[in-house]
Amino acid sequence: MPSFEITRRRFLMTGAAAAATLAASGPAWAAYPDKPVKWIVGFPPGGATDTVARLVGHPMSEALGKPIVVDNRPGAGSSVGAAVLASSPADGYTVGSADNGTLIINPVVYPKIQYDPDRDFRPVGMYAGINLLLCVPSNSPIKTAAEYLEKAKGASEPLLYASPGIGTPLHLAMERLARDGNVHLKHVAYKGMAPALNDVLAGIVDSIVIDYTTANSQIKDGKIRAIAVFSEKRLTVLPDVPTMAEQGLPGFSAGAWHSLIVPKATPDDVVATLSQALGKALQDPLVKTRYAELGLDMPPSDPETMAQRWASDKATWQPLIKSLNIKLDG
């Protein structure tokens, strides 16, 4: 009778032959991605963050060859959505929007945050730069930021400025302006940009820090006047409005940005695939047109550039936040 005993050597040889057969017939696992990707947005549908994510997400899904499904998880300045992302599998099928607040501000201002940016996330790339403006009502006697700072220095009562909330990048930009300009300004915090803008238009507040996307129509209609941009150089859409650096504060710049992040343990090849798809999405003609209309910058979309910006902004803004002792519930 034939023997059915299989020696260890024959077993290893048989296994090797089987592996060679599988390799020849094709990969044992499907290449990434082979199913839809979920994109977590930590703000409600219809807001600026959601709108830009959906704008970029469509051509990015075409580049990936799989649908991207936006999952809105609002709350605590994007902290709720970030916590969901941090606990998601690190397989590239769950990605998330992140901004200055998510990665830099929230860990300092929220005492019970449920994630650690450095421990839990890795960058895929930035996909939008948001330009901030200092504006005054159109009937204000203040015509330039230099005049604004001069008036603030000589005023018996501090000038008021509105922002969409305590601890937002806009609020912190004005706190840095006050510090660097050695002036006392009084912050009037609102729950969102709409009520803040309404009180500026009504003459209740002297000035406002506002993003270009929101301010654009009000500037065109002559309701508010932009007296400075907070970017490093003048905006193409507002060529006659000088930077703060041109008006007495050399080196001053402040802004916000949107980026894409994934759980920390996501493989390098998956991150590279996502970053390449993001870069292709930013070259889409419709995206370029809408960015120009919204006054958004298009930053480099590679992980390395984002990591550098993340680190430099952390070094700039976290000490300022701590010096102001800003704490929020959430």
C-alpha cells in the first residue's frame, strides 16, 4: 500500500510551490482601494469645511476609482469627528478633515479631548488655505490697518473686534495682532460668523476678523472695508489691500487651512495613494475655478509639507493659547 506520510521537507516544498502558484496567478489580496472610502467631516453639512471637502472629494474619488462618502460628525470644534477617526481602523477606508483647530487648538483649549493628534494621526496633505481679513464698516473713519493700530494705541477704550468664537483661528489671529502691535483690543465672541458680521454692519462693533470667502460679497457690495490681509502676500482677488506686514508689523501672518488625515498606523503605500489622488483632485478644472471664486489658496498636497506646517503652527499658536489661558467645554 502507498504511504500517506508527508515529511516536513515535502510539506515545505509543497507550500512553496503553492505560494509560487498564487503569486503567478495574481495577488492574494485586492489592491487598495477595493471599496468606498469614508471621509469624516467634523462640522455640519452645508458649512465651509463640509462644502470644500465635498468639492475636493468628488474628483478625488474619480482618481481613486471608488466612491468617497462624507460622514458629518459635528461637535466641539471638530473634536467629535476627530475622536471617531482616531478609533477607526488604520486601513485607508476612513479619512478625515483636519484644520488648525483639530490638530493645534483643540488639544489645548478642551480639557477632556478624546484624541491626541501626535499619537493618533498622520498627515495625507493639505488641500485648502483660508485667507483672513481685518475689516471695518464702510462708514468707519479708519482706512488702513496702520490707522487702526494707531487709534487702538491712543484710545481711552479698547477697540472692539468680532470673531466667530473663542479659540477659533480667527480669534487667535487678532490676539497675535494685539500682542505684536502692542495694543489693547477687546474681543467680542459670537456663535458663528453671521451674527458677528451683522453687529459689525450695524455699527455695534468696530471691526471684524473674517475669512475672504464670507467677506467677499459684503466687500463687493460696499458694506464693509478690508483694511488688511493676514497672509504673507497680497491676495490676487484683493490686490489693493496691503498685508499687515506692509503696515507696520514685519513678519506677521496668520491663516487657517484644511487638510486630510488618517489614523497613525495607516500603511505608507495607502497614504501615498491617497495623497496622489488628493493632488490630482486639486488639479481638477472645477476645483480650481471654485477655489478662485472663494479666494482659497491651493497648498502643496504632500504629507511632508503638511507635517512641516503642522509643526510650525503648533510652535507658534499653542504658546499663545496657553498664555491667554483659553479653556472651553466640550
